[in-house]
Amino acid sequence: MADTDPTTTNPQFYRILWENDDVRVLEYRDQPGEQTTPHRHPNTVMVTLTGFDRRLTSGVESRDVTLPPGIAVWLPAQSHSGENIGSTPTHTILVELKESAVSDLPAPLGPVVENRE
């Protein structure tokens, strides 16, 4: 199986900020029109530093996502590719939980936004 770690498949977009045995913290940056190749994420908390519009694709399923700056969302374990379909750069921090793995069970594509006020 090919390596699907985003820091390997898309090193121009992902940078490891910190890592230990339990979590890994990544920074992600892209520009409008840029695309990632397919990669995997374990269960992850994503913090949006900028607002952005992206298209996530997994197999034949695609989903357009618009997120504002300054929120934290849950990203269930998944494989996908992404494209910045907006007019602004994307800048996020991803906190990956290492004990989780991409499951063969169906999961929602993209982040899960819940209001926790």
C-alpha cells in the first residue's frame, strides 16, 4: 500500500509542528486553486486560522465545505483529497489523534461542525 501520510504525499501543504506518541500537530496552508493528492487522516481536531472554501473528494463522493476563521471542528478518520475552491488562502492547524485509524465503516466526509456554546 502506498504511503498516504499527508506530510509525505503533500509536503508542500503540510508541516509537522509537534509530535509525541499520542498526537501529532500539523500546519496546513494552500492558495486558491491548489489541490492535494489522496491522503489519510486519523480522528483529528482542526482549528481554522483563516476562513476557506474547499472541495473534499473520497472515491466518487465529493463535498463542498465552507468554514469561517477561528473555529475548532472534529474531522473523523478518513481518506480524501482536497481542493481550495475559494478566493482566499487556507491556513489551519490539525491535531491528529494517533490511536485512531481510518475505518472501513462509513463516516461523514469532511469536518463535523457542532455549536458548543
